[in-house]
Amino acid sequence: MVATVHQVAEVAGVSTSTVSRAFGRPELLNPQTREAVLSAATRLGYTPNRAARGLVTGRTGNLGMVVPDIANPFFPPLVKGATDRASMADLGVFLASSDLDAERELQAVQRMVKQVDGLVLCSTQLDDATVRRLAETTRLVLVNRTIRGIDSVVIDFAGGMRAAVDHLHALGHTSFVYLSGPNGSWSNEQRRQALRAQARKRGLHVSTLGPYLPTYESGVQAADQVLARGASAVIAYDDQMALGVLTRLHERGARVPDDVSVVGCDDVLPVGVARPSLTTVAGPCREVGRMAVELLLAGEAGAGPGGQLGVTSRRTEDRIATEVRQPTQLVVRASTGLAREVVGVGKLSGK
């Protein structure tokens, strides 16, 4: 005979709701109580029925996650971090990819919202008003986007971008090109503003090309424009674009870094993929995914992950929103070097 939640509660000397919490929200119980419940469940051979538990608690046992492009190497480690943390809480994760299409993203969210206990929206394409409406119907955490009153986890690419500009300045570059990401991208705007501000501080001239989609093909397309500008250095919105730039520069006979230095962003490509190895701004993608789920769980429990490095709270008219900022760092590899003027190389004409 299959053991029931009532039998477990009787053996453990607790209520049935406490048994449900031991399996669904163990962090709400003290260790002794949870251990008593788990011990009783083990002795009786009890396994919680997720569907039945959902009818009692009103919870589905699932979370939803929407990313712009699952094929982009930036997102798989982020998803991995989220699913690992969800698994620790005995939660499943529904995943959808919007392909950088706001309408498609909204459709995915609307399909998910009644089947999940909370949503993580990564680099959302939705406007602020739509996101706020969603936040009124379900627990919501944003990744790489901030909207007043909504919990978020963001990678502080501004610090890494400032380091990239300082790196080029130290190598003798007096100007560089920034290959801009998609229009409306919060991350792109943060990177561009940081680059411009630091370039002014160091006396470097920066010109912007784009917007481009964050793809290898976009980098190939942009490389010809970089050569036409006679640029000695280029910073790409992400590593995929930077890889396309490296490929096209090689095809055009431009030497990296002797003729053109190339910097990427994200550090999600295997080191051996790019030739030469890519200098890039590294962000902790997996930790961001983990922390996003952590915020969802903390929001359900009515407590924030306060006291952690990079965690701040923003009080609004409605609630206190938590913002977690993850730091970045510049990883210097072989794709950046001394400006060609420094080593006496003339302006590249290209083939």
C-alpha cells in the first residue's frame, strides 16, 4: 500500500502542511523538523505526488525562463545555473527562446504563466509597461534589464568595458570602433555608455557601427566596415560578433593583432575556437542564472538575499526590489597588441 502524506505527518508528529513544506519549501522549516519528516517518509516509503501537492498548495513546482536566443553561447551556462538551483529546490524549469522578437516572447510568457510559480526573463524585449503588468500576475525576475520595482540580476559590463578601453589606451591605440548590439538592448546601451565615457577620460576617439544582431554573420559583415574606417582596434558587442570579425579580417589579409586589435565580450567561447585567442570581457553567466532563481525563491519566502556582495535594494512606491550586480573582468589574450603606429606599421589598406 502506498504511504500517504497523512501517515507521514502522524509518524513525524507534524501537520500535513508541514510535510508539504518539507518537500516543497524546506528552507521554511527548521532542520530538526525537516529531518523528522524526511526520516518518517523514508521509513514509510513515501514519495510526494507533485500534481496532488500543487492542488493543495497552489504551486506547480515549475519555473519559467525565456531567453532571446538559446543558440547564443551566452545563454546555455546561464540556463545551466538556473536549472541547477531549481533542481536543488525540487523545481522543474520550462524554457523558451524568443529569437529577439517581443511578440514571440510575450506569447511564450502567456503560455507559461499559468503553468509556473515564477518567471525569469533574460534580456527581455518587452517594454516596461508590459513587464510591470506581468509582474502583477506572477513572481518575476529580470536578467540584464532593470525596471523600477522588479527584482533583477545584471552583469556589470560597464566595469569590464572601462578596463577594455584602458587596455587599448595602454597599448598605444588612439581610437577604436565599437560594433553595437541590437537596438533597444539594455546591455548594449550599458556597454556603449561605459565605452564612450572611458574613451573621453583617456582621450581616445570612439566611433560606433551598427546596430548588429549578436551573431557570427554580423561580425563578418562588420569587419569590412572596420577596415574601411582604417581602425587599429575594434570592440564587439559579444564574442560571436568578434569571432566573425576575426574570420573576415583573416580573409582580407589583415593581421590580428599587428594590424587590428579585437576585443569581444562575454567570454563564453572555448579558448581554442578563436585564432588568435580572443581578448574579452568575462561575465559570470552561470552564477547569474543561479542567482535569478535564488531571487524567485527568496521572493516567495518573503525575504531577500541581503548581505551578499553586489546586492542592493531599491524602495519603490509598491515594494522593495532587489538588484544583484555581478562584476566583470577583462581577460587579455592574443587578439590585442600594440597599436600599429607604435610599432611603425602604416595604415592598413586592405585587399
